Amino acid sequence: MNDLPEVGDEVEANGRRTIVTDIHQGVYLLRCGASVWPAPDPTGLRIIRRRAQRIADGDFR
């Protein structure tokens, strides 16, 4: 079972590590650098690190 990510989680989408920046009406927005795009299938996102872990690691910008 794949849990759905939350805002601030680091995820892998299509082989790229990205951050979930917003979830609006079921649409997950992903950011990598300055680029932002909607996730085509949120259930296909693999969670790498939760937001809390990123904060603990000092990697939360």
C-alpha cells in the first residue's frame, strides 16, 4: 500500500526527486528547482522523506 504524500514531503516522480509544494482540489503540485508542475498520478509518487524528516535533517527551505 502506497501512502499519499503531504505538502513538504520529498517524493520521487518519474525518476526525479521533487517536493510536494501544494495540494489543491486533489491536484498535487511538485517542485524541482524553479519548475513547478502537477503530478499526473499522485498514487505513483514514492515518498523519499516526510516533511518532519527533512526538517530534522536541516533540509527544509
